[in-house]
Amino acid sequence: MTTQRLTLFVAIALFLCNSCASEGKPRKVILRHPVTYDYVDCDVDIWQTEKSYKENDKCVEHYKKQGFVIWETR
């Protein structure tokens, strides 16, 4: 029974840590090109780690350099 409690505690702790890492940051960014009206989106993976958010930021910057603008965040 102690092992089950420890496993549950670790699972809750990991969930809370991921929630803290994502505080105030969108999980999905939708960008639109003002000339072509093409839409692209950048998503954070299901684990929502700090690394995932950094990769999402890189994705957004990549499309901004191509002329896309942020249309919506979720």
C-alpha cells in the first residue's frame, strides 16, 4: 500500500509541476499570413514540459519570420 501512495504522490507532483511551468503560456498558437491568408498552428505536446513550450516559441518565431502574424492563442 505504501508503494501505491508513493506512486500517486509522484503522479500528482508531476502534474502540478507541469501546470506551474505552463502558467500564463498558451498551449496552441494559430498564425495567419496577411497576404495569402494561410493558417498554421504551433502546439505544445501533451506533456506540457518547459522544453515543449520553448519548442512552441521557436515554432511561432519561425513562422513570424515568414510574415505570419498571431491570429489566436488558446
